[in-house]
Amino acid sequence: MSRDHKIRCREIAAYALKVGRIKKPDRCEACGNRGPLVKHHDRYDEPLKVTWLCTHCHAVHEGAKRRRLTSRC
């Protein structure tokens, strides 16, 4: 996956949020906490399929993903 493809996916999601095509919840979809939420994409070929995570859950999720990727080497 190229960096440009990831950036474009994020841009599409940001625009969809701006025009109301997707909605930002008020709670993290993983733990239910309120607070700063970030968009998370499991797949960059589906830019409108967004999981909203608090910064803590996003860091945990990304760390787990990195560990899975490096364990394959």
C-alpha cells in the first residue's frame, strides 16, 4: 500500500465527514470512552469504512498491528 493511497483515503474520509456522508460518534467504538476520537481504517481501499477510536485504543490497535506484521518476518 503506497503512502499516497493512504493519504487519499484519509482525505476522502475527511471530506465525507465534512459533508455529512459519515458521522462521528461521541464515544470510542472500542471502549466507549469520550474524548478525542480519530478515524481508523482497517482497509485503505474502503475509505468510508471508518472505525472511530479514542487515542488510547488507536495506539493499542496500531501497536498490535505492527507486532503482527513484524512477527511474519
